[in-house]
Amino acid sequence: MKKFMKHAKTKAAKAGLVIASGLAAASAQAQDLTTKITEAGTQTEANLTTLYLAIFGFAVLGFGFWMIISAMKKG
């Protein structure tokens, strides 16, 4: 029984070490993922701003062409 307990303690110590190192790695990875998510959010905001400006620009061009064509039809 003593031999079994000694063996069990050794295995438990090794398992505890593996679990502790795994948790540390998971924590580091979680922080890295948080940084990547924040960067992706920033890029998304920049892309949306560009998209909104492009849509607004096309609307202005379309309105301008419509005004020119309607003025040509009247004149």
C-alpha cells in the first residue's frame, strides 16, 4: 500500500505540474486573443468608415449627374 501511495503522489505531482503549465499557457493565449480581437475591431471601424464615405461619394456623384442631365433636358 505504501508503494502505491508513493507512486500515486508522484503521478499527482506530475499531473499538477502539467495542469499548472497548461493554465499558464491558456492565460497567455487568452491575452493574445484579446489583443487580436481589439485590433480586428479597430480595423473593422476603419473599414466601415471607408465604406460609408464611398457610399456617400457615390450618392453625391449620382445626384450631381442627375442634376446635370435634368438641366440638359430642360434647356
